[in-house]
Amino acid sequence: CETELQILTLASPDPELDSGSENYENVAFDDTAGGEDTDGARVEGSNDFFMNTGNFRRQRRRGLGSSLTSDYINNTNSIKPSSAPSSGTSFGEGYSHHLIYRICPKFTTNPAEKIEALIDAHTGKLYSFKNKIDLLQIRGSVFPTSNDGLLPDGVIMHKWPMPYMTVTDALGRKFTTDHGGSAPLVGDESVTISFDGPYVRMNDACGVSELRGSWDLDWGTSIGSDCSKTSTGGLGNTHSSRSGFYELNMIKAMARSHLPNNEWLKQTLVANMNLHSSCNAFWDGESVNFYRGSAQCRNTGEISAVFDHEWGHGLDDNDVTPGIS
């Protein structure tokens, strides 16, 4: 696409933005739905990225530390009107109009990208960010922060990306999803996945995980904790395996952006989930380990702070001055 100015017309009030929509003129956006931000996009190449979630809550996580390549942004100053939303309109409350930049950043890390972003020309708000090439997407439901059951961040979040997951196609070729859970494959190809990748491998005491399919593969969710599972994906498709795979991959990606020469960060970290004990977790010098829940404690493999803490021991043990603090 070519960089240009456009007018974006939105319903007011606006429902949740679907960051996966291909027709941004026909999606609505609400900055304060339910009292929370809903910036619905994820920017791998920026200092921060934002993720749209099912309960209208903005998730902000530190990104990979790079920035868009400004050489590819050339403003043509042409203004084009866009169509009004075809659904989700609240009659009698009118529309809002926003002058936006439509830009097409390019990333050198993945040639299978045709990015389109819509950015408010006045405020810099990111309305959408999408790879226009329809690639295979891998998602799952995770506990983003904790499993205490309290809003906004202690409940399960759906359709979160599964970053850096190994994808095997019908010919036995292996690919890896990117930071946003996309694999460099056309969506209709049949593939097999598990909670395994070049940086993190989940070893769940509840069983083995495996999911087969095409297009948008979703590990789904389940009720309960510990070894409760979804109807697909195997006995190892647990809350802790999904949440741990997401969180450990994310923190390792952040660390690689700051410590690119650290070899330990490039290796596969094994995470042992749902071990037969409770109220603790530990780093054993090679892997991170998490216990099931009990009457006294929740499952430690469903809490991001515990993931980060135990992983931090591993990094401390494998930095330029090894030793556990």
C-alpha cells in the first residue's frame, strides 16, 4: 500500500475493535469501553505493543526495542473518505470522524509481511495494525497476570498469540510463529503444533499436547485449574502450559533485545508444569518448575510473576557473572 491521509468514520459509542479485521473502514473502535482502553493492535517492532482482549482491557507489554523504518514512510497528503460502519451503530448518537495516516511500514525480519497501520494524525493513537497477507494464526487462552479470579487481570484472556511455536506442515517441514503468533504459511495448510518451540518447551505432568488443523488454530480454554483441559489439544493443553508458553516466550524475547549475545537466551528452556506438590516453584539449574494448586495456594504455573521470578534465576545463573542472587 501507499502512505496517505484518510478520514476514518466511527460509530459512537463504538464496540470493540477487531484487530484481525481486513476492512478497517468497517470496524468500530471504543477508547473507553467498560472504563478501560481498547487499543486493538500489536506492534512487534515498537517499544511497546498493545493487545485487544475480550473484556475491553488494554494489555501493554514491553516490545522488542526496535522502531519502524522511517525511510518507507512517505506522506502523499491525499485524503480519502471511508465508509461508515455497517454494524454496531448506536442510532441517534451520531458518528465521529478522525484524520488518520495510513502507513505501510516494512520489517526486514520477515519478508512475508505486507503491513497496514491506521494512526490518528493528531493524537498518534493506533487504530489498527495488520499483516495483509493471510497467514496461519496460532492462538490460545491465557492468564495474563494471575489466576486470582479478580478483574481486570486475574481472569482468563482468550485468543492471545502463541509466539515462537514450532509448526509442522504435512510434508514434515518445520516453521516458527513470530512474535504475534503468525506462521509463514498460507492459512489453509494443514499443520501440527504442540507447546514446543526454539525458545520454550512445556513438559506438563498432566499429559502431552498436540493440535492439528488449518487456518486459525486456537488452543481454547478450560474450566478449573491444574489438569483441567479443553476438548482438543491433548491432556497437556492446560491453563499452565498455555500461560507459561506465552509468558516465558515473551520475557525471553524482551531479554534477547537487551542481551543479543547471551547464548542461554537462544537455547530452549524446559518448563515443567503441574508437578505433584503445591505452594512453590523453583529453578533447578536447567529448567523452571511449577506446582499444582491446593487448598492453601493457587497453581503457581498460572501466575506470570512466578514465571518471571524463576526464569530470572536462570538468567542470573547464565549472565556474564553467573551466580544466583
